[in-house]
Amino acid sequence: MVILVSLLCRLPELSREEFLKHHRERHAPMVASTAAARRYVRRYTAEYPKPLGFPGVAETRFEAVVRQWFDSPDDIQGLIRSTEYRETIRPDEQGFIDMSRSEFYLTEERVFLGDADVPG
């Protein structure tokens, strides 16, 4: 399985609270409700980092960390090429995510401690 990790930054005109509300209440539920996501995405999670407050430790610049599990890179392309992504998901992303400051990468999960079958 391959994981698409999205480290998301908000558009400068939005507050952190506006970004989080939009992602939690509109964007994530919308993505999860599409037939394309149900076809290609095996798991979809979001984390909203909070400051650690540890001296000497830099704070994150990301508002959200989104992970989407796919069976293969081809399934990522299937989602991106879908009409639902192009006509619904992508336009919504452009309204609250600063793509020029956000980061994206592909990875595979390696479990070093704990049960590999337990989501975490």
C-alpha cells in the first residue's frame, strides 16, 4: 500500500480557525462522500498539529497533516483524473489550501512497534 501525505498550509487570508473549520466540516466530509474517493482511497485521516511549547524546538508551519492510503500509485492517478476531483474537490482545495507552501510526498508505512493491523 502507498500513502499520500499532504502537509497543508492555509491561504494567508484565512485564520487557522477558519482553515480548520473548513477542512473538518466541509472538505474532508465532501472528499469522503465522493464515489471516486470510495473507489480509490482505502483510508483517509487528518491530524491538526498543536504547538509543543518545548524550548529550542521549532513549531510546525502546517495546519493539517492528511494521509490517504491507496493500493497503488495508479489509484492516486485515478482519483486525480476523476471528474469528481477535477470539478468538486480541486476547486474546494483552491479556496483554502496554499499549494505553494504545502508539501506532498508518497511513502509506505513501516511498523517498528505495535500491531501493524491496528490503525494509529
